[in-house]
Amino acid sequence: MNKYDYLIVGSGLFGAIFANRAKQKGKKCLVIDKRPHLGGNVYCEKIEGINVHKYGAHIFHTSNKEVWDFVNSIVPFNRYTNSPIANYKGELYNLPFNMNTFYQMWGVTTPEEAKAKIEEQKAEAAKRLNGREPQNLEEQALVLIGKDIFKKLIKEYTEKQWGRKCTELPAFIIKRLPVRMVFDNNYFNDKYQGIPIGGYNKLIEGLLEGVDCLTDTDFFNSEYRDWQKYANKLVYCGPLDQYFDYKYGKLNWRTVRFETETKDCPNYQGNAVVNYTSREEPYTRIIEHKHFEMFGQEVYDCPKTVISKEYSSEYKDGMEPYYPVNDEQNNFLAEQYRKLAEQESDVIFGGRLAEYKYYDMAPVIEKVLNLKMI
């Protein structure tokens, strides 16, 4: 049997782009994925003619022109701009924190008024600390932004996300809070952002065109576990601790559960992303998927809409791991596994799961494009 140059475990962005680059250099790759589809967490399923982000909203943004040009060479991207709304008990606020937010919160209309209000509340919080450093997330946030914004837009939302009180979360989680003294609701500061025209599946299909792929194939429960029989090198994008049979114990994750439903109306909430910052709603946000790709009259030409409610929860075996828990214990454990990974010859560990690191999409792509070992 002719060996592959690379066996790639996982068809998310890291695996798919690695396969694409290797193919361009004349290498032969086999991509396997335990899910019934390719694309990892960027996979979309079509419902009522709408591309639904099955594993949560993915909004592409970057200031790296090389990365932007690369993805657009596979599929053109649209002009979607991420401008989320926060709903606190029926009160609506623009995000990120900007002059629109401050006007909605306090009625201020100039940057000077907004800055004075924030500084006043920050000073109150600092006075309560009496010179000591913030000991938890709540104290840290209060000295960064003040009580009003913390109470309505951070406190309960963060507690839903992490399943813990803000006083029980470490201060380093929220080292800074971006504040804009301009009327600008664009969430990202990056030069480029958008969604692939036709959905993320178009991007994955383009990347993996001409590459051998197998779905419903679990690396750990298949013949490919003995990968040296099939390939010269392994590209591993699965969970880092699982690769080493949990030798030092299991790494912790936060996960997200989605409730997706079709609504018999063309426009449910008027925005792709609405965060629910009060604990009165058990979900953290509602995504209305059509707004990622449909604009203006297109929204109403599609008579139905699809929404997903997101619920943050503790990870249990069998769930999808989403966010690494970056506390002292897990960071130490992950470092032990990374040292083991460095000792593995002919194995490349890459991506969110294999590196135990949260990545936006663009940095993953940039990392693969800069790899010298392909």
C-alpha cells in the first residue's frame, strides 16, 4: 500500500488548511473526522434556505491581508459587520462599550461627559479597594468600568458563561475592557471581516477539494490509531489529553448547548447576535443566522428565520469541548501534556483541542500558513 505523506485527524480549519497547503506542494493526505461531516465547528447545516452555524456563530475577522486574501482565494467573503446588541431585562445596549452604550446607559452625549461618568465610578471602586490589588473578576471589572456597566452588561452574563459568581472568578480573566469614545458599534477593530458567501461549508469544500477524506471515523477507535502503517507523519487536531490516554488526568472545558428553532416570520430580532445579560434568561445569547448572509430586502424574501439559543454549561464526557478553563490547575496540566507532545516524532499538534488554547479563526489560519514543516 502506498503511504500517505500525512494522516490528518480533524477536518476543522487547522486540518483543512494544512491539507490544502500540503496538496499544493504535491503531498498526499488523508483527512479523517469522527463527525458525520467535514469542517469541524465551522460546519453549517441548511435549514429553510439559511446557513445555520451548527456549533455556534463564527464571524471571520483579521487585520492580516495575507490571511484575508488566502480565504477569499477559496471563496469570496461578504460584508457582514458584527454589531451585537445586549438585552438587559428589556433594555437594549450597543456593544462593544461605545458612545451609543453610554448614551443609552446615562443619557450623556459627548465623550467628555461619558469619560467623566466612567472615571467617577472607577474612583468609587478603587476607593473601596483601599490601595490593594483586585482579588477577583468583580473587583477587577469595577475598577475598569464602574458599577453601572458592570451590573447590567457584565456581572450576570459572565456568571452564566462560567457557572460561577464573579467574586469566585480570578481577576486576570478580565484584564482590560475596551471602551470607545466614538459612536461605533463594530465589535472588531480588524481591517477585514465577513462571512463566506454561501456559508463556511463552501470554504471547507474548497480547501479539501482533491483531498482524500473519511467522516464517521474516530481516530482512537479505528485502524488509523496505528497511524504509522498509513502515513509518514500525523497531524493531530483532537484533544491533547486524549492523545496521551489521559496520563496526567483530564483537562477541563466549558461547553455550549444550542436550542435551534425555526420561526414563522422573516425577521425575529433584527440582528445576528443579541446577548441576554440578565440571569432571568438562562441562555447567554440568541443568534439569528440569516443576518450573517442576508441583507436588506433579502431578509424578507426568505419568509422564515432560524434562531439558536446558547446555554453555557460545565463540560461532561460526551459533550463538545469549546472553551479551555484557563485556571492555574488546568494551565499546569496542559503544560505537562505539551512537554509530552514535543517528544513525539513525526507528529504535529495543531488547533484549539490539540493545543488546549482558544483560537479565533484567523490566527489558526495564520499559524498554518506560517508552518515551515509542510
